[in-house]
Amino acid sequence: MSELFKGFEQLLELAKALEAKAEKGELRANIQINSRPLSSIPRQGNIPTAGSRVRTGGTESVNPPSSAALSEVMPPSAERSGLQDVGGLADVLQELRELVEIPLKRPELLKKLGLEPPRGVLLVGPPGTGKTLTARSLAHDLGVNYIAIVGPEVLGKYYGEAEARLRGVFEKAANAAPCLVFIDEIDSLAPDRGKVEGEVEKRLVAQLLGLMDGFAQTTGVIVLAATNRPDHLDPALRRPGRFDREIHFRVPDRDGRREILALLSR
């Protein structure tokens, strides 16, 4: 019991320190919003074409799509936080970096060794455990381009619009290689076809499977996908050559929470 009260007292002291820093304006907060308002979703015939390029901060990147479902193709930037700002996930970060760093940065090395790089990695864990932050921070640390989409926002009102958006993302990633693609809430984008009746969902799953298979000849691109409901995914997505690698994110333990609080109070 005394140990419990001791931990509570430490938490109170940390809270007071945070409050003092906030009053002095010393508490740093980095907030990044990737998606745009729903009113900016393009209508039929307004799907951006792949391959056009722009200059952003001196770095060449593909023109960002105009849909709310897609974030810009973001080149490496010193303004974005890196993995050093992610707390409580040391083992997860190490495992993920080992999976994607060489395929993204040195794909020719794997080719010489006759090794097949992973095409997709599934990030599994409860909401709020750092999956999205980890993906964005990893791209920053590796110095590669980054594209993020949110599953539910890919759907459109016109026939074939969702498939066109999804295809556009993969085309942009191939043109922006080395590039890390992040699909958030993939379970809503590619549910188990045996458990849904909608034709749109079934077409999207088939489209995503085809795009992942088509990436076999593309180097310098890896797709990360996040879900908190892996049992809702279509089983075909988790077969070899697709999302056949999984990394599990768990709620941080006491040491992990202490590390997170220390990072937030810097």
C-alpha cells in the first residue's frame, strides 16, 4: 500500500511540474492534422493524376491528392518529430525499424542477396497506443517520403471513385520512392468479404490485394497499416507478399508511462 501511495505522490509532483511549465509557456506541444475538411473531397472527374511533381522545401515530391482521405506526400522535415519523441515503445520501434529500413534505404542490397523485402506490415493494437505517431516518426527518422490515408475517408459517392483514390495513392508512392505508406483503420477499408454484403467493400478489398501484388516489382516502398480489430480484416490480406508481418502495440506499463510523461514534460 505504501508503494502505491509513493507512486501516486510522484505522479502528483510530475503533474505540478507540468502545470508550472504550462503557466510559464515552457510546455511544448506538437499537433499535426493530416486530413482536410470533408468539403474538399473531389467529385467525379476530379481525381488527381499520378506522376506530376512539385517542389516542397527544396525536395521534389509528388503533387498531393486533393481528397480529404489523403495527406500530402510529405518529404523529410526537421519540423516533424522523430522516434526519439515516442515513449514506451522501445522494443516495437526497434523491430519495426529493422523490418523497413534496409528495404527502403538499400533495396539493391536485398536484391543482391536474393532476399524478398516485406511489402506490408500490420500494426495491431488498441486505440491510442502510438501506431500513427510511430509510422510518421519512422518516416521522418529514415528520411523518406510519407503518405497517410484513413480507411473510412477513402470511400466516395460515385461508382469506382474509391478504387481510383486507392490506386492513386499507390501510384504516387511508387513515384515518390523511397516512400512509406500508412493506412489507418484498414479494417474499415478491407473487411472480411465473407462477412459484408456491400459490393463497394468487396471491390476495394480486391483492388487493395491487386495493388499489393503489383508492388512485387516496385522497390523503395513499404505499406504500413494500423488496426485495432485484426479479426475483421479479410484473411487474404495477411497472406505472404501482402501484410504478412505483424507488430503488436500494447498499453504501456509503468516504466513506459513514466518515459512518456518525461518526454511530454521536456
